[in-house]
Amino acid sequence: MGQSLGRLLRLMFGVKRSMTYFPLAETHDCGTAYWESLGLLTGMTPLITNSTTIENFDDSDGTAVTITDSVALAGTAAAASWTGYNLAASKTKLLAIAYVHPSTSNYIGVGFHTGTLPSSTLEDSYEATFDGTGGHSELAKYTTAGGLAALQTEATIYQDDVVTTAVWGIGLYVDQSGGSEVQKVFVKSSGQWIQILTDTDTDHSSFQSVYLRHYGESARFITPVMCWGA
């Protein structure tokens, strides 16, 4: 009787039942619940926190990017390019994530460099990229002597380099703290982050900068662009 009366009153007077929405932390794009569930953030602190707007970069090379609030947009020139941030001190354990749209930019992703950002070539680093031209996702390393070398590739899931592709998330985790070296690549096309690549390379032991890798041609980096480290 009480429920029927309440329904009648709402129909007569336009009274609507209120609804409260409490989004879970893991549904937020910059939420940490997934990474914490894997234990990846243990001992790490936030280093780069572009959760809503992108901070000015410390250095770049190649096709320049322009920041407008939540988006860093590359120019139209096609060139091997990067832009990034120097860290206050060297880190042996890092996690970086970014949301990206490559346009026709060939490849796009994130990486860690062993020193502060160089004046030109990013040598001595690990990076995770979507290689649209190559048709795969890639975990790679740079060394001064050997140049770029792919450690692992995955051709069954990657962001293609066409203007109609959706925005994807890409993440790179490294732990070079000694005796348990590991590198992992994560992607997010919709819904949950998933791990797709892993390796145990030992060439690099610590890192002092994080960078966003791209090939120009209107590539976009979109918040959240985040980095944690220890």
C-alpha cells in the first residue's frame, strides 16, 4: 500500500526517486586499483601526475607537440620524435601509462631513458610502442652500441596507425632493482588494462627520464599521462 501510494504521488507531482552514483576507483582512467592489485606500485610514489591537464615537457626532439589542456598534439611533419620529463633522481623501478592516438604516426608509445633527456637520439632505454606500420605491439630496448632492438612483439593486439582508430592506453613497467629484472607492456583498448608482453633484459639498471615516443603526423597524447617510481 505504501509503495503504491508513493508511486501515485510521484506520478501526480513529478517527484522522482533520487539516485546516487559512487564510481569505483578502478573505473577511473587514472585509478590505481588495477596496478595495486598486481603489486606493481608497491614502494613507488607518483612522479608525473598529468591526470587532467598535461604539464609542460622538459625536452623534445623531432616533430614538436603543442599542449592544449588534456592533449599534447604533434605537428604534421613525419619524423622520429619524442618528448618527455626528467626525473629528480635515478629510479630502478618505474611504471608509466598514457592514452594515445597515433593518426598516421607509424608508432607511438612510452619509454624510460637511463640518463636525463638527451639533445637528440634516445639511446640506452626501454620502450613500449604500438607499431602500426609493422602491425604489432612492441617491447624494445635501445643501446648505444646496438641501436633499437625488439625484445618482444605481439601481432594479435595493437593500435593501428589510421585516423579512424580509437584512443588506446599503453603502459610500461620496469623493475631493474637487481636479480629480478623484468619489463612488462600493458594495453587498454576498452574496459580493463591487460598485460601483453614481458621480458627479463638486464642491459639497463636505472633511469632518470620518462618519454613519449611518436612519429609526428598529428599523433596525440591524452591524459592521464602518469608515472610512478622508486
